[in-house]
Amino acid sequence: MQIIRHMVQADRLLLETTSGRIMLVPYSNKIIRIRYTLEAEFSTQESLMITGLPDSKIPFTVEDRDSHLLFSTTELAIRILKKTGAFTYLDASGAVLTKEPDRRGKTLVPMEVTKSVFDESANIEAGQGADGLRVRADNVRKVIDRKAFHTKLEFEWMEDEALYGLGSHEEGVMNLRGTHQYLYQQNMKAVVPALVSTRGYGIVVDSYSMMTFRDDAFGSYIWTEVDDEMDYYFIHGPEMDSIVHGIRELTGKAPMLPKWTFGYVQSKERYTSQEELIAVVREYRERGLPLDCIVLDWKSWTGELWGQKTLDPERFPDPKAMVEELHRMNARLMVSIWPIMNPQSDNNKEMNENNCLLGNQATYDAFQEKGRQLYWKQANEGLFVHGIDAWWCDCTEPFEADWHGSIKLEPEQRMQINTEEAKLYLDPEFINAYSLLHSKGIYEGQRQTTESKRVVNLTRSAYAGQHRYGTVTWSGDIAANWETLRKQIPAGLNFCATGSPYWTVDIGAFFVQNKPDLWFWNGDYDTGIQDMGYRELYARWFQYGSFLPMFRSHGTDTPREVWRFGEPGEPIYDAIVKFLRLRYELMPYIYSLSAHVHHYDYTFMRALSFDFRHDPNTYNIGDQFMFGPAFLVNPVIEPMYYNSNSDVLEGVKKTRDVYLPVGTAWYDFWTNRIFEGGRMIEAEAPLDRIPLYVKAGSIVPMGGSIQFAEQRTDDNRHIRVYTGQYGTFDYYEDEGDNYNYEKGAYALIPMVWDEENRTFIIKEREGSYPGMRQNQSFNLTFLGVRDGDGSLKEAEKKTQIYYTGNYIEIMVKDL
């Protein structure tokens, strides 16, 4: 690919080459869009993931040098070899961020795109899979629809860099270097085609077909199966938060979720009646155990009418009264809905009458606006009108085809069988986008219906841009064993690194027992909660889950309510309740972080390199993470007390190794003991505790003992200040569950710890909202003191202040 000529236009650079055309468009000083085509014109197809528009006022220069062109903004430059068209990406100082191979970096291979024709020869059969109704068609005729391209974007990644992203995948890889990954939607895959690098850049690929990422013996590249052209965005940070900000500039802001979303969500497979739902919530309240939401899983419909968006009148005789009673107890209701509908159901028949079904005559066509609007109409009239609070959009990869048999197929076989099944019903260019469009329909439908209730949508699949529709993605139907718990941690960190902020798991795993005839039903605990080994695993999973964006228990085979794991005074029960209460004590901190996610494009479940990018020791750590700016979370991922079958373990240390990143001191949250960073320690980890450390300079607002997230008590707010370095925190409040925050109805209280002057500053309150407390007391706890040699020593000082919204300074000379 040789550059023949270049043309500088007002807002772009066009390159004519011996093998097609390339366009570079600055979207900001830090973001450049690159497109490559073999056609005479670039595609006019509208993006499904990108909502940001280029800033035509961004200045850029193009220098024509002997061997290359240099395209530059004030923050980012691309050097383009004239001989081969290969790109080298540079920061403003000229330092190389990454580069393509000098021989060539971009390849388009023409291919023919086929589509399915569902005529009288097609056979349609319905069956029950492990995760619900599946309706499949066979003997489907294929015809050539158009021509497109395989695309291949190659890189020479640097030896010292780590790569993260691509979504949530069951393999549990942290640093993607030296690995490969197939990107397609599947029960335990949630795809987001974005990469971030510790060298300070990110890449977003605007493609919806099956993709491959490789960094192995076959090369280092991103490959897409079907695209009209190559289309991607290069983002310069250099910090990880700046990269995520750039991703959200392109794909949209994450809206605020309601405050209750950050409380505890109780679910299982499954609650079957109105009485059972109410009884479970009532018991939580009677036991004084915090709870914010209960979930109604599948088969809430009548009989075998799978996917019908109405409740069975025999088991749920008065849905409105049921929801009102749950609300009276300050609990919310989330209901599972499905994109696939039994052909005998009224919902299916209405979809069919409006030509809104895909070729299997059971799954609605989320790519049609008419289909999305009709789906919302059905959900609204059948469920939302009764007052339900949240959606569980299950099975949003509706054409999975390999969840059967005793043997798990090879990765290439799984990729082939699942993508071919999807391509029977969807355009091959868009098989990864179903969940994105499905989520769009739910979000837009609810927002048009009411502004008083924020959209919450728990989905099993994801894609770039889906976060703007109020979604939380969970990791799929995983199995109960320690290896799975370990792998979930890096899976979630990589998902959140893509700019998608809300991710969670089934605490305790979905499948608990082992069924040899089904490869995926491979838990280690056939007697469920009767097995002390499972109780220990569940307690450790629960502790980890209390530091996830959504805190939710779910699964089959065994009950999940807290009291099923013992009674007060028993170690496992007490360990679970301790972290349940801690989650609620941290609610002011957590809800403030959720506001940071919306207002500042923040990420609160953070790979260590987000905050310690210049500490290479953090790059491959996949079992520790930051929860916001303050907490270093270190889940326990090995048994210490029991194996399965309640076998008692002897002589096992109750500790785990923890790496404390360099550049700061760390406080043990439980003891306030102080450790210097840059070293590995052996941390105490008894059953009722995971190693939890707080970074020096952290300001942590906390609440008292509450039973639900929005409970307002007369208790003072507690502010912990972990001294040792300068720190800030914006404490946020609003009404909790409407969209008035978009109109400015919220309050921020900026807080600063000035380490040099040993002064804590609470600045003037910014903004207001209906129902806001004008005045409140703060209980302040200052931890740590500078010793004579300048080192940080343990100490504690408490005081109380009365805050009226005005500026306050508190000098803490001695503790």
C-alpha cells in the first residue's frame, strides 16, 4: 500500500493509496477516527455504537516529509509511511505509543455476504435448552446479498505494555498480552470491542461482526469477519481515566442508576408466587438484614407461554398490590423478560402480525425501530404499569447453540457453532449488536413513559455504547468452584476497562451441583447449602460481591437467602452479615462514586493500573482491584476451612498475599495499621474478613446502620480522612430515583485534605435538590500522623462539626 497523494480538507486528511483510500478525522485533540476502504466512496452507514460527533474546530497539521506524512493535533500525532501506509502513533512529545508493522498495518479482503431466505422449505422446531426456550430453523436457504470485507488491523505492541478490555470472558485472563480471544456473544461472553493500554492509549473498533483479537504466534492484530470498511478510533489518555473519558465521548455518557441499585439484590432461580416474594422481603425486614431489591426470574408467565410479558394470574393474582406491598417495605422488584416468545403467546402473535419477528418466528427483531417500540409496549402494558422497578433482560444473545452435551467443545468449535446459528437470523455484519439495540428499546421506551423512575436493565450481553441505556451486565451462568471465583475478578476488571461501568456476577455462582451429562453444570457442591465447603465459598464470593457495582446473589440448585447459611452467632452467617452491613455503611461513598461515573466518566471497579500505571508490578495482577479511589480490595480465592463434602481442611494459613502498589502508604481498613507501598505482604484473612486497604489521602464518607439505600436516619454522617498525602472527594446527593439530576437537581460537597498544612476543608455546597437537608452533622475521624522523621504513624482523632453548606476549615496539627 503506497501513498499516492494526500488531500488536506477543513476537518480531515484523505489519503489515496495503491490499495484504497484512508481518512483521518480528529474528533478531539486526543481522539482520531481512521477509516479505510477499497471502494470509491466511504460507507454512509450510521454507527450503532458511536454517538459523539467530530469537532470541526480542532486544529491539526499535516507535514509532508521525505519518507512520511505527519498528522498532528496538539495532543496526538500519527506518522504515516509513504512507502507502505503503515501508521506509528505518537504523543505530543513525539514518544511512540504504538505502531503498525512497517510492511503494512491494514488489510481488507473482499468477501461475499449471504443472507437467509425463510421459505416453505425451512423447518422450525422449538425446544427447551438449559437456559430457556430455543426455537431454531434448519434447511434454510442462503443467497448472496452483497460484498463486504474481512478487516485486519495489525500492531507491534511494546514489550513493556499491558492491554486490557474486550469485555467479560470466562477464561479470566487479566493482561491480554500473549493471548487470543474470539469476540462473539455467548452466555459467558459479554463483548465490548475496546482496548486500553498502560502506554496511555485506547482503541475502539466500530464493528459488530464476529471479531478476533490475537497477540500470539499468529501475529498481533484485531480481525473482523464482515465490514463495509475498516473503522476505528485511536484515543490518547495518557491516564486510564482519560482514555475511558474518550470512550464515553464517543459512545455516550452512563446515566445515573437509582440509589437503590447499589443496595443488596436478592435473587434465585426462582421465586414462584406473589406470597413467596413478599414473605422473603418480610423476613429480611424482621431479621434486620438490609435489602433493596428482590428478583422475579423466568416462568412468571402462564404455563408454557415462554417470554410472555404478563404475570400468571393464579400465582400473582394482584400484581399491583404485590408491588405496592414490596414498596411499603422499601423493596424494589426486578422482573425477568426475554426476547424470545412462545409462538402460542399473545406477545408473539402481536409481533408476528406486525412483521417484527426474526426468521425463527419466535425472537423479536430488535433491529427494527417498530419492533423495539412494540416490545416496550408489551412490557409496559403487561408489567411496568403495575409499578415494577427494574428489568432483567435475560438471554440477550438469543441464538446460542452449544449449551448441551457432556463435553465442552473446543473454542474454535464453539465460536463456529454459535456464530453460524446467529447468522441464520441476523445479518452477519451485526451479530454482536442485538443486545445493544434491545437495551436501546427498553431505555427509550421507559424514558418516554416516565421521567420519575430511572431505567435499570440487567443484561447478559453487552456492546460498546450499551452503558448509555442504563444497563448492568452480569457474567452469565457460571459454576460454583474456586477456580471460577478467581476468574471472575479479571473478567470484571477487563469489562469495566472498556468504559462500560456496571458489571456484576451471580454471587455463589448459578450452577452449584454437578451434572456429568451437561458440561456447564459443573459445580462442586451436590448438597448445596448443606455442604460447609459451599458455605465457605459463598461467604468469600459474597465478600467480593460487596465491592462490585451491583451487589446481587443468584443461582439455581440451592437457596440463596442470607439465613440459609446459618444463624446469628455462627461464623459463616456472621461473616456474610458483616459484609452486607458494610456495603450499606459505605452507601454515601458508593453513591457518590456513581455520580462520578455519570458526571466525570469515572470507573469505580478499577484494575490496579488505572491508579498505578507507572508501577509495572500491577500489570498482571488479576485478583486485586481498586473500588473507587480509596479501597484496595483483595478477595480470598482459595478455601481455608473446608473442601467440598464438608471435609475440614487442616493446617491451612488464614492469609493471602497482597501487593501494595508503590507511591503511597496503605491503611489496613480493619486495624488502621499503616504499610508503605511497593511491596508484597502476607495479609490476615480469617473467615469474617478479606484484606482491605485504604490509600493514604482518601476521604471516605460513610453512613450508619440502615435497612435500605434511601433510608434517611438522624444519625450523623461519618467522614474518615486517611492522612498521608493530599486528597479530594466530592460527596454527592440527589433525589435518588428520577432524572431531575439532568436538570441540575443535585448537590455536591467538595472535600479536601491538605496534607502539607494538615487541614481538612469542606467547601461550600454546590447545587440543591428537593428534600435536601440544609444542615447536617459530620463525625470526622482523622487517621495517621507524621512522625518526627516524616514517616506516617498510627494515630486517630475524632471530632464533630455542624455543616450548614458554608466553607469550613479544620486544622489537625496533632492527633
